[in-house]
Amino acid sequence: MTGNGEALLLGGAAALGIKLEAEQVAAFRQLYALLLEGNARLNLTALKTEQDIVLKHFVDSLSCLRGYHLDTPAKVLDLGTGGGFPSLPLAIARPTLELVPMDATRKKIDFVRETAHTLGLSRVTPVVGRAETLGRDPELRAQHDRVVARAVSALPILVELALPFLKVGGLLLAQKGALSGDELDAGAQAALEVGGRIQEVDEFTLPSLGDARTLVVVEKIRATPPRYPRRDGLPNQQPLFWTAKG
């Protein structure tokens, strides 16, 4: 990562109210190099330029720290982590978090595991599998204080997949782009169906780029009914209260 990339990282983090120490910047520099190397082998991300990777992966991942919902020690499941986002940036910025990156693609989880080990992020424990299946695993269901999800599915789909993993009182932090009123309304209905309620809708722009972002905070207020999540593929094929796909 060049000096310009580091300046983008520090400036973006500062715009979000986050101060990165020198050792954390060094860890991001190493993560950048590992991501480039891994992407050449595994096609982890479509982003190629330094600016895009720093702003749209690193800084965007840190944006879920808005609202201070991750400022205390917590067990956090990262639903659909892909190449490790937001888990790896969060592990660097908030080392007290216990992070569980989850993805259905084994090669991506293997990369996240190897990268966490190389960076010395000992509190990162990746798991491979589909949310519909793992959401019924008693070792994972209702075991997490937070779920983070970055650009994963429409909100009604996401709440069905995410809330089973949360303890009652836990929070889903859904990182979205610009959000339509219809999707938000359907997400609110779906949240109530699976044991939650929307607590906050935080609209902002990504530092430097100005891209629209929305952080939707959903609180789990009661146990998720045993029938959720539905079987593999069904939440996407037949979203709760939602007819528009994507």
C-alpha cells in the first residue's frame, strides 16, 4: 500500500471517528498485500485499484463502527464475509472483538483463516457453510452478541438469515447502500416475524467517494421461531414480505 493509500485509509477512518494507531496501519498495509496475492489465485474481489480496495473494502468495513455498537468486547458473526470483510478490518481496529467470519465458499474461508493467522488476529475463528444450515446449529444459533453483514441480500432476506444467530438483546448491523422505502418496510415486517425490530437507520456517505451508505441496526427482542431460517435457498427465492428481488 502506497503513502497515498495510507492517507486514504487514515482520512477515511478519521471521517468515521476512528483513530488508527501506527501498528494498525501496518496491519492494514500487510492485509492489502495479502489480499492482492490471494486475489491473483482465488478471485476474491472484483476491486483492483488501491483507492477502491482501501475505500470500498477497508474504510467501508470500518463504517459499521458508527454508532458505537462494537466498542465493547462482543462475539460477532460476520454473515457472508467473502474475502474477510468486514471481519478482518474490524479485527485490526477492535482487537477485543471475538469475530466469526462465515461464508459458504470454502476457498474464501481458507483465505480468511490463513490471513488472520498471518496477521496475528487470534480472536478470528472462521466457519464455512450456508446461513440456512448453520443457523440451526446449536453451537451457533442464539450465541452471538452482534451480527454484521456487508452488502448481503435484500433486508427482508438478511434479517431471516441473521437473527437466528443472535442472542436476545443482540444487534444485527446491516451495511447497505442506498435503501428504498419498500425494502425498509419489508425488512421491518420480516424482522418482527423472526424476533426483531429495527432500532436505527443511519444514512451517510462513504468518505472520499461520497457513495450512499445505510447502516440498519436491528435489535433481537425475542427468540426466533424454530421454523426460521427456512431451508436452503428458500429465503432468497421467497423473501418474507418482499416481492422485489436483489
